[in-house]
Amino acid sequence: MKNVAWAVTGAGHYLAESVAAMGEVSRKNRVCTFVSRAGEEVARMYGLFDKLSEISGGGYLEELFFEREEGASSPKAGRFMMNKFDLLIVAPATANTVAKIVCGIADSLPTNAVALANKAGVPVYVLPTDVLERSETEPPYTIDRDLCIRCEVCEPREACPKGAIAAQIDLVRCDGCGICRDLCPQGAIRRAEISFVTRPLDRENIERLGRIPGITVLAGPEDISKLL
């Protein structure tokens, strides 16, 4: 059994796959999770927040640490200097996180974890969201204005436990439960797949990231299972 540190950043792309991989890893290893402020928000939007609590249930080296609770100095990241972890996985890693790592910036819980792990000689594995030149992903739930007929009594709005629905869905309030999707008679609330192209700058940063000693760039979520 290994002690695995896992950092979650504010990316929706690869989030579901990363959380699924976390669950698989946690079956035979301890997983301690470090979540950025944006990562916490996005995990809620995608309905995956509770899954993080299930994976890192609270035992020693199986805690769930949130940036909003850790303060500016991220003291729990100091465990890397005490050789408490066998490896650190950052998945998914936003372009912002990758850029900070390659520039030596450690001003968030995940980037502090990477910096200290690297200093302590703990292997770091990073799954960037922009690892491919072109990708498809599903955003959080949104209202398709072409399908919405503005019902006088909006059942999804009335039933939303978070009060997140008005003219659009307030994603900061949304917890991705899907109640609204199931209640909309027009099928106007959904996750529509979108495609995006990686910026040349982000590709350059990923290449730079891969040249940092002690850091390995993963080509996709499927590579995570090969680590353990």
C-alpha cells in the first residue's frame, strides 16, 4: 500500500475521469487529496464533490484538504518534506496551474504541493487539460436557450435545492445534482459536448513542464492506472 497525494485544480475537462481513477487507486492505497479553491467549485458543479469525501475519508494520510481552509502558507503541503507520500498526482491540471509550475510559482495548495514534492524528491505526475491539440469535453449543466420556452412555472427552478436557476444556471451555486435536467419538459437543461483547441502557449508550457526533473507529464487519464 502506497501513500498517494492527489491535487485537484479547477478544470472540468478530465475531472470525471480523474475522480474515477482516484477511486480505483484508493482501493489499494491511501489517497490524500489537496483541492484548490477553483477545484472545489468545479467539483461541485459537476456533482463530484461528495465523491472526493468518499475517496479521502478522513483517516491519517487519507484526508481531504481544501485551499480555503489551509491559509496562504498551505502548511499541510509540508508533509512532502517529511517524506509522508510516495508520489503526487495532479489531475486534472489547468493551464493556469501548469504555467505556474513551470515558472516556479507556488501560490495555491496544488502548486505548493508540487513545489515541495519536487524539492523533497517525491515523484510528481501531472495530467494537463491541454495535453492534446484538440479535445472534446462536457461543461456543467446549462440552459439551451433554443429549446427553452420560458414556462410560466419553471419546474426545474422551483425544485432546485440550491436556488441556482434563474434566466440561466448559477454555476457557483449549482452542485450538479441533475434534478433540473430531469424535470425540464423541453429537455433544455443539459450538458452539450463542446470542442476546443489548445493554445500554442499552453502546449509550450506543457513541453517545459516535461523537462523539469522529477515531473512526468501524463498523456491521458488512462496513464494514471499504470502508476500504481
